[in-house]
Amino acid sequence: MQKTMTEQEILSGFDDAIRENQIFACYQPQYNHSTGRMTGAEALMRWNHPAFGRQYPADFIPVLEKNGLIQRADLHVFETVCRFQRECLDAQIPVVPVSFNISRHDIFERDYIGEIEKIREKYDIPVKYLRAEITESSAVGGTELVSSAIRQLHDAGYIVEMDDFGSGYSSLNALKDLDVDIIKLDMNFLSGDVGGRGGAIVSAMVQMAKWLKTPTIAEGVETVEQADYMKSIGCNYIQGYLYSRPVTGEQMIETLKRTNLEPTAPALKLLQPMDAEKFWNPDSLETLIFSNYVGAACIFSYENGHIEMLRVNQKYVHELGMNTTEKEIIHSNPWDNVGPENRALYEKTIRRAIQSSDEESCETWRTFCSKCCGEDKVCIRTHMRVIGKAGNQYIFYAMIQNVTAEKRNYALLFDSERRFRFASEQANVYAWEYAFGTKQMRPCFRCMRDLHLPPVLENYPDSAIEMGIFPPDYADMYRDWIRQLEAGREHIEGIIPLTVGRVPFHVRYTTEFDENGRPLKAYGSATMVVDGERAKSA
């Protein structure tokens, strides 16, 4: 049953709602649209009444604000968030920062920030895992008070976000007067078609935020078109139904457990089919973009093994690297430049694109001849997808990249690596990588060969200690190394006796950090200690 509660029912049921956790927090994840990785979440207040069912925030929050109860509700939700973060930390579940809302009513309450600090300290939550959200409208009529609250939050170590930026009439004043760390953009400007006046305004907001060196999060993103547009103007961080609706704490934990699987939402899966008809309109935006702004692109038709080039742009001609023209390419038979093996690979990719209705890729070698340049072989990387169909004929949009130099450099690198591998066989050097999020260690071929390690070692370093690779008297020291690396130490090294034979090795670690400065992986190596080095260390 679901029934909108009256004001009297809300007020009479409020104490029970707090005591029985009918009022609780849902979590809406935030993602980097460029990588598909989760970057944080926002805690949203919800009320599930045992008799009246789920209540919409717009129906009960104004009543709580009107009757001076919103502070208790916000503190209750904040405590719910702290309990959630403590549960994740205790269970060693990956943790992301969670934003909590502070309303203007909270700010006007005496020592409200002191109250949230008492709750945070009660659950011993590092402040880096909590972010305060203050709405732009909070500053109306009380800029000094809001500025003071932001200073207190900064002094306590919180990152402060401005929520719903652009929704009010004082956005520029708020941006000027309030020292916030992150701006959350109101996506109502893009509720219709992307672009136009709304798109120009949002683009200006993002540009202003860049000048202020302030990250932006687009809130309320529902379509791929909106997300791609935001990414194109420099706003990569996305929150909205496109990636996830608000979820319960239990669902959020399951989502967090999968954060190590990158990308969380592959970019290609988010692409929507293009309208092929617009490419034939010389005045369309698609034609303008195709001719001037995208990379080396072409449109071709495929039917029963026959390919016909329909359109190419100048960048396509240039990318081939041969002295040819658009006209020559359009009137040529593409199969003339491709040998049997590469033709089979290209047609296989075409069939895969038809079946998947998604973007597919391949690399093929082609032979080109010209009067001035002679004969040359080039390797072309092609990304293609179907944009139209008529009977057995398919229309494809493709982008190409000449990777000949890359392939030749790779061949040289492979030969160098092969030589290095032969040399390392004689050098007594072992190497591995360790992922902090999954606690997985991936050893080199020598580790697997000499120490009989599997390709992936789970629950590292305890699993390696149990196998006897690290002697028991060095186990605690080595565990402490890993903890220091996880805490952000960049380098660590020392001499450790390894295996049951206690052979001394010089063990080194270097940490790799992600774009947010958090430790991502550690790369380790172990070199057998020669007598001189052993004596020096002693």
C-alpha cells in the first residue's frame, strides 16, 4: 500500500520513524563517465512507513522543515551513513566518499556541525569518506552564516559541495562568496535536447568552475547524450539514472564489491545508434561534424561480400598516408588493397558488427600503390558500426587510424623484451604487481616457474606467507610494508630472506596512484643479494 501522508500523520509518526529507522538513507553512486569507475555517492533521505508505504521526499521534507524537525531527520540520516561506512570499513569492502545534505535549516541551528562531528567520532569514520552538501539556495539571505559553516567544515577536514548550482537566481554571487570544493550542476538546463541556450549555459558553468580549479559533478543525468555532452565540455563526473537509481545500503555494498571490475559501464555499451539518413543531408549537423570535426572517417555499404565506399572525409585521405584523393578512394575497389587473410579478418569484423549492433574493431594490413610513392604496406585500425540497413545491404560508419609506425615500433620492442627476458634469466630478478583493491598479486614468469606460484595469488600477502615464501619472523614486517603502501607510501625497500632456504633478496616496491591520488597498485621486485651488498647491509 502507498498513500501520501497528511501533515498531521507525518508529525505524529515522526518519532516512531526515527526510532524504528523508517527514515533511512538510500545511496546514488557517482561515476567518472570517461572511465566508468565509481567515484563517490550521495546519501538521500527516504521514509518507508509501515502502513502508508514509501513517501516521496517532496511530500514530507517540507513538513519537517516547517515544523523544525528537519535537523533531527538530517542527523539521523548522517548517523545512518556513518554506520554504513563503518560496516564497509570493518568488512574491508571498498569505500568511496558519501555526500550528506546540510539544509539551510541545519546551518541556522546552533552548533549543528559540532553535532555531526560527535556522530562521526562515535563511529570513528575518517573525514575523507564524508562530504558535506550545501544547496545554493541555502545562501539566500544568509551568506555570512553559510560562509561561517563552510569554514567550520573545512577546519574539521570535510570537502564541501555546492548542490543544485544553477537552479536559483544567485548562482554567480554564491560562486563568488562561498569557498566550496566541488560544484554539482543542476541538469534541468539539459532536460530537453542537448545544445542550444541550455547547453551554452552549462558549458559556461563548467568553464567558470575550471577557472576556479573546482571539480564539477553533473547531477540528474538520464541519457547517454547528456553524459557525452557533459564529458565533451570537461565535466566527467556523473550522477543520475543513466548509471544508477538510488539504491539501498545492501545494494550499495554489492555495487561497491564490484568497483574493481573496470570499466563499471563500458563506454561502447553506452553508445546509441546513429541516424543514417542525416548523413545524406548536406545541411545537417551530422554532415558538418563528419566533414570537419571527427577523425578519419568513412561511410561504406556492404552486401554479400561486396564493399562500396560512399563517403570519406579529408582526414581519412590524410590518414592513409598515400598520395591519393577522395575521388580515387570512392571509385576504387577496397578489396584490391587487401590480401586474402586480411580480407577474411575484415569481413569477420563486419559480420560481428552486424550481429552485435555495436562498435567492433580490427587491424588489417593493406598494400597501396601510387605513381609518386610507389608501393607501400600500411596497417589500418578500423572501428566500425552499422548505421543503416536495407534488405541485405548494410550501411557502416567507420573511423580509421594508421598504426603502421606503432606496429613496427612494437615489433622492435618485442624483440628488445625478448632479449631482456633472456638476460633476466641470468640475473636472479623476480617481479610482480599487487592490486590494493582486490588483494591480488600477479607474479612474473620466473616467480611462477621457480616458486610454483599460480598466475594470480589471492589474499596477498598472507597467502604467500602461508606458502613459506616469507619466513615467519619476517611476516609481520612484510604485512606492515603492505599497509604502508596502501596508506600512500610511494617507495619502500629492504633486504629480506626468502623461501625456506632464507636466501637474502633486495625487495623493492613502487606505488601507482589513480587520478584522485589514491593508491591503485604496487609494483614489486626481488633481486638476489650478492656478497658485497650483503656485507654492506650487515
